[in-house]
Amino acid sequence: MIDRLELTVPEGTPKVTGFWETARSKPEKIGSPYAYTINARKDLALTIHCGHRVPTPSSRRHYKLDFTDTHLLSAHDIVWKICSVFQISPEQTLTLKVARIDFTADTSGTPVQWFREHCRVLKKRGSKDYESMETETKMGITTITFGKSPDLYRIYNRIAEKRERK
């Protein structure tokens, strides 16, 4: 199942005018490369990041679509949401670039170390592991990352991640 999905849309793509008239706000994430964020209507469950803070060549300017609650969406739903925001056909949505995609699988009781020993990703030579510390006891490996951005694959212990955020 898809846990998170981010797509990039070229900045010159025609927009649906009624949607884009909503107020822009500053991005919530400090250090974001985007100048503005538009939170879509609740039925779209979509956030759009737009405007680059640093000078960017026109060929590389884009909007980033950040889908929320993707585990509840089908491919048809995602295409419908994109077509609700941009004046493009469903066939054109298939040409958009994926900026990020996270898959999730509930494997209760299986440590991340098992995935480190058994997973191989084609054309990814090495992996980085990150160890987590909780007080003074090592919890072991909580994240394995294959590759580097923009072509990145990550396996992590979501429960440990949420525990660290608290």
C-alpha cells in the first residue's frame, strides 16, 4: 500500500482557476525550498507547494503535489484529484514525475535488521543504516536507505519513529 506520494508538475501547466484562488500560506516546514503552500479543499486531501525561494531555471520550475491519506485512494482517485487542480487529461497525468513514494507494509514483530539481511535492490550498490538511541539503550537499526535522492528506497520502523517524535 502507498503511504505517501509526492508528484511534480511543470510550472507552465494550465490550472483550474476556481481552485487556485484560495489564499496561499507560508510553508510549515522550516527550510522548505518552496515559497508558498496551498491546502486544497478537504475532499481533495492534497497540499500544493509552489514558488521557488532560490533562483531556479524556468525549465526546472514546478509545483509539488503532496497527497495525504493515500492509503485510502485508488489510482483513479489520484488521477481525478490531479485533473481537479490542473487542466490536463487523465492520460497526461501519467507523464508526471514522482518526487517521493513511500510504501508501507505492516510486519509486526519483524525487526528492520531482518530486512537489512534479506533485501537487495537492483542497481543500488550500498545501503546506509541509521541507528537510534533511546536514553542509553540501543534499539538497533531502525531505518535502511538504499540509493540517494531522487531515487531513494527506505525501510523503517514507523512505531520507533513515532516514539522518537514524542
